[in-house]
Amino acid sequence: MHAESRIREPLIIGDKSYRQITDDIIRPIEGKANKYWYMLFTVSVLTFMWGIGCLAYTIGVGIGVWGSNNGVDWAWDITNFVWWIGIGHAGTLISAVLLLFRQKWRMAINRSAEAMTIFAVMCAAIFVLLHTGRPWLDYMLFPLPNQFGSLWPNFNSPLLWDVFAVSTYFTVSCVFWYIGLIPDFGMVRDRAIKPLSKKIYGLLSFGWGGGARHWSRFEEVSLVLAGLSTPLVFSVHSIVSFDFATSVVPGWHTTIFPPYFVSGAVFSGFAMVLTLMLIVRKVYSLEAYVTIKHIEYMNIVIIVTGSIVGVAYLTELFVAWYSGVEFEQYAFLNRATGPYWWAYWAMMTCNVISPQLFWFKKIRTSLVATFMLSIVVNIGMWFERFVIIVPTLCRTFVPGTWNMYHPTFVDIGIFVGTIGMFFTFFLLYARTFPVIAQAELKSILKASGEAQKKLAATQAHDSHAH
Amino acid sequence: MLEGCKKLRAQGIRIKDVFTPFPIHGIDPIIGVPRTRLAICAFLYGLTGTALATWMMWYMMVTDWPTDIGGKPSFEYFMAVPAFIPITFESAVFCAAHGLALTYLLRCWLVPGAKAKNPDPRTTDDKFMIYLELNDEQSVKAGEILTATGASEVNHKGTITEKEH
């Protein structure tokens, strides 16, 4: 067993046994949903349906129903795409990067964070697939032999790199998530009493038994997948940033974009994990596993990444001034004081100023403050992508193309619809899947459980006394 | 349980398998489980992915239909190689991760519809089981060792001995 310092705060509160961990995590699956779940689910499904309606309308009538126009040809579609894919990054960061760094607090949140990743990437995919204008031709993005002659996609284009990066990211995240779920589905199967649920979880668990060889391979696979996912997650948002950075548009053509986008992604993703986990721990009474310490750790990640994002904003301003390039200078002047000044200052307030409040221990350990700030951060990060895209494109080189952008009800409908879809999937997940990786959690109970730590402390004390 | 395994091995009793709710670190050398070679597989799949992507982009962009995009021609592979690196990387990760996952699932025979491999359903909850295949004489000896090291149950099923605690 791995020993852990006694002064380190416990990750599992109270005197829990292995059986109690099983019971606590399986309760939402075996029990019935309460009325709050049904209320949330109804609202989510309705918004999801509204989104599907707007989506169908876009496909039926054409992309002209969006507010995008000749000047501002990328607008809410790409804003929402980058926002969603950024949110997804925290899941992989928690499950892969923190695994490599052997951070045990990840175990209480990695399952839900990965679920969030998968659902967020699905939402992101809707926007990229739609923004091509003719989504039924999206298969042409892949290098398939075709009847148009030797016409292949352009492998020099970052937009095509995105196709490969996002598809790899999505499928690898799904596999990573599922491999971790197999032992937990095994546990649900062995507990199930009703024949139908026994059958379903039996199928899902792939016949898991928990033999020593299987566990040994399981750990190796998790480690190697984490090693592969870590550079993958950095590559995905770097490539998303190349969509902008490899262009010659002032305000986009910047070398700091990859690290700036990646830290922004982690920043918004952790905020979303906090929003979701604060609800899940309350609704499912998982306070013993997702402790205040976990929330504090996540808030620390938010301060770090939020500060990197803040430095990136200031670097952009400094470089615009220092470079002496007037187009670059105008781009930033326009962002801060142009027609969309309010979006710029909303972004600055939400992303640079508000996370600094987490320097106060009182605030970063307060549930209410964390919940509110996590939503503020997500609003801010949405505005960041909006500020990068719309104000830039509404004032490009040729003043004749200068144009304002106004979202139509379809733009808003699809965006709100993806939020509905995200929560519909998350709520279904939370009712049917073990929301905490219980097998992993059991493995740290002896070292990091509160009662177990106290016991170890008394024993150590006794042995000193005699 | 590690203690029980060690004593059984010292008596020359072969441990067929151990079923636990979570991975027990350090048990593999005691019960004689060799280190898995899955990581080597992943590396080979990754190399395959790299080679596939390199060949694909060389064929499509250099051989089959060379194009000059933005004054940056790709008449030779090395001329455009920086632009090919992201997809080569993604392809390597794609093949390594999926190849690894498939190999793992097939090697352990974890497939939809497979029968549960644990002899007792409690081993995914909070029970730890040592699974032995023995003759009668060994069986009695094993039972004694296991009871002495604190086993909560010792079940004999024909020639099978099980221990849980």
C-alpha cells in the first residue's frame, strides 16, 4: 500500500468502508430520480428539441438564416465550436495529465469530467459540421477516393488538421472513458437484482472479472492512454488556434495563440467541471468524495490558467503596440473601443479579474462563490472567442466589407440547443453510469480516507510512546 | 492478503488467480504474473500510424496531384513536411490508442456478451479472493494457511479452493 503524509488532507471524508463506497456510488443508479432531476431533464430536452428545430431549419433553408454575412463570415458557429471544444479539454486534463502526475484527487472527478468532454465535443462537432454550409457533403473533408478526379483534401490547411485532431480526440476520449468504466459496470452488474438491468450492465461490463492479470493490464493501458492523451489534448487546441494563427488577419496572426488557447481551454473546462460537480455532489450527496479540498484544487487550477490567459491578453496588447504595425494596433484598439467594446470588457472582467478572487482562501473554499464564479468564467470564455472572431472580422483590411453582426433566432436557437443537448446527455449519464470511478477510489481509501488516516496517526503515536 | 499469497507460494502452491475490487499494487511478482507487453504493442501501433499518415500525404499531395498552395509547392515530400506533421501526429495517436484498446480488450476477452469472469460477484464490491486449483492434500494445507492469515471464508468446490477476506 502506498503511504501518504498524515498532514495531507484526506480525500475521502468520514469512516467509509469499501462496501459504503459501493453503496454511495450505486445509489443513483439503483434508486429513483427525484423531482429536480425530472424538472431539469424536461427543460434540457425541450431546449435540445428547440435546437434540433433550428438545426433542421438551417439545413432546409440554407446557412443564410444565420446572422453571418460577407464580412463576418465566421461568427457564432466558430465561437461556439471553440467554446465547446475548450470546455472538453478539462476532462482529458483531469484524467490524463493528473494521472501522469499521480494526483489522486482526480479520482473523484475524472469520470464526470470525461463524460463532460465527450458531450462537449459532440456539441462542438455540430457547429463545425454545419458551418460548412452543405453538411451533407462533409464526407469530402476526409481523404476518400472520389469521382471528381484526383481531388484530395488540402493537407496544408489547419482546417483539415482540425478534422483529424477533433476526430482523434473524440474517439480516443471515448475509448479512454469506456476502458475506465468497464470495472465499474462490472460492479453494477454484480449488484443488480432486476434481470433486465443485470443483462444490460452485463453487456456493458464486457464480462469484467477483476483478475490480477486483467488489473495489471488495465493499469498499463490507462497509463499508456494517458501518455497518448496528454500530447493529444495539447495538440487539439493548438490546432484549433492554428485556424486563426496561420491566417494573415491582424489580431489572429499571433505566435502566442497555441499556449493561450490551451490554457484558456483548461480554464473554461475546469469552470464547467466545477459547475457540474457542485450540482452532482449536492444532488447525490457525494460530499464525502468530492470534498472542499477537491474544489480548492480545481480553483487553484483556475487561478493558474486564468492568470496565463490574462498575461496572454496583455501580451497581445503589448506586442500590437511594440510591433509598430498599424493594422495590428488598430485591431486591438477596435476590440477594446470599437463597436463591440462591451464584449471585450465583459471578457476582461470575467476572465482576468474575477478568477483572481480565488487568491482568498475564504472564496476558493466557498461553494456558493465557486459556483457563481465558475459560471462567470464560462461566460467570459465564450466572450473571448466572440471577441477574437466577430470584432476582428467586422473591421478587416477593406473598409467596404465592414459590417456588423447580429445573431438571428436560429443562431441563438442552435447554441441554446447544444446547451440543452449537453445537459440532456449529462443527466442521462448521471442516472445510469457510476459517476465516480469507484474502483480507483477504493484503491486510495486506506491511504487517503479520513478515518484510516486518523487510525494510522494514533498507531504511529502509540509506537512512539512505548 | 499479500501475506496469504506469499505463504501459499512458499508452500509451493500455485495461485491460479486473484480477484479484487481494485488493483493491488505489488501482487504481480508474488503470484507470478509477468509484466504486460501492451505498452510495446502501443508503440508498434503508433509507428504504424505514423507510417500510414506519411504514406497517405506523400501519395495524395506529392505523387498523385502535386499542388502549389500559396506559393508553397509540394513537389517533394520534404518541401511541405512541416504542414504534414500535425496529421502525422494525430494519426500516430489514433492508431496507438485504438490498437492498444482493442488488443487489451481481446487479450482479456472483454467483449460484449462475455460471461462474468469473477467466480463470486462480491469481488467487485468489497471482497478479495484467492483462486486455487489443487489436489486434496494441498487443499487441506492451503485451507490451514489461509485461515491462519485471516481469511473470512474458505470454500472447497470439488478440486477448487477459494478464499476471501
